[in-house]
Amino acid sequence: MTHTRLAGTVSAVAFGFVLAFAPALPAAAQDKAPYTVKDLNEESVMALAWVQTSAEFHELCYQAYNLAGMLVDRAVAAKQSGDKPLAVIADLDETLIDNSAYDAGLVGRDASYSGKTWLEWELAAQARALPGSADFLNAAAKEGVEIFYVTNRDQAGLQGTIRNLKALGFPYADEKHIMTGSGDKQPRFDAIAKDYSVVVYMGDNANDMPIGTYGKNMKDRNAIVDQNRAKYGTQFVVLPNPVYGDWEPALAPGYWGLSPKGKDEARTSHFYTWVPAQ
């Protein structure tokens, strides 16, 4: 924040003065005011500010990659002659590269995510590396571990993705190792696991792990993760992403078809709340 606490107090007082003498809208008019996509985008501001500015986000990224690095070191040390080659499977978006600029570009606008603008973003090749991601993957590659990027990015944007990853210094940034697609990643996981021993799966979404959460509702997703809890930190490493993910449509049936107000209500309906006594 660039404002001091005093400046914030003065602003609040001035704002209160304006409100005191401004004509109030009738309650009925307030109730009828539409809750727009622009309003919904405002709900992402704190998450985006945290991702783009906080030291804590950096800490969690470094922690994840350091842990994954230890798993790689252990697997390399244990590898025997004749074993399958080792591989890391990692998601791209919000696991290795940061697309928060795209989401931040929606704030203040009555516009939402679309396949058209997302493809433009992919082709622009402007995503940043998450802190520590390229260093981790290059260290793994030097130990003879192959890297597979299993992503639901569009095939149409593949060349932009390759340019982006190469510019950031990621290893194995080629068509063989960037496995695009849509929907369930399990078939791609299985194809890699046939020929490689997978050291670690990395992602920001439960669907980035081979545990069967794809398409499940909120209750089932949480139950499946709980059933696999021993694998986190030993086979799976998760990166923080408070901005978006498959947890969101799991909040309510038909979530993507809801109005902005309906999405807001679905988001808040699951809150565990406490209110102080009056």
C-alpha cells in the first residue's frame, strides 16, 4: 500500500461527509441494481494481490520446489540399472508459470475469461516463471530426469507456449514433452507412466494428480484428496493458487451457467462463519 494509515483515515472521513449529504437511493432501487461480471471480478482482487506481491507466495513456491527436488534426489540415488527412466510430470499454469496478469486484466472490466482471449494470452507468451520453478526443473534435468508438461492449454496455442517456456529457460520445452489437451489428464498420465517411473506429480489443482477427482463435486473431491493424504509431499507436490481452479465449479451444480450474482452466492454459501455478539 502506498497510502499511510493517516491518509486512509482522512479519505474515509471525507467519504463519510459526502455520503452524509448525498441523496440516498431508495432501497428498492438498490435491490434492483444488477450484480455484474465487473462486480464478480472484484472478488479476485485480494487473491491476485497476494500472488503478485506477497513474500508468502514466494515462500510457498520455494518450499514446493525444494521438496520436489529432494524427491528427485532420492529417486536418482535409488535408481538401478534396467529401471525405467525417471520423469517429473507437472502442470504448467499456476504450477510453473504465472498467468495472474491475465486475470488482473479483467479487474475493473465487465469481461470474463474466454477461450478467445486466453488463446491470445498463450500466443503472447508473456507468462512469468513462478519463483524457483525453472531452477528446480533444470536441476532435475541435469540429473537425467525427463520433464513432461501435462497441460490443458490449447493445442492452437502450443507454439506460443513453447516460446514462452524457452524464453524462461525451462528444459524439454518441445512438442514431445508439452502434452496439451482438455478435460481429464489421466490418459496422458498413463501414457507417460508406461515408459517412465514418475518421481513426482506437480500441480495447483486436484485434477493435476492421478487420483480421479476430474468432474467430481465438492464433497467427493475433498473425500478423494483425504483418502490420498499420504501421497502429498511424497508423490504429489501442490502449488498455491487462490485465484481459480476446478474447486470453483464444484461449488454448485451448473455453476458456469449461473449469473454473476448466482456465482457470488455459490461462493459464499459454503462459508464457515463467526459473528461477534452485538
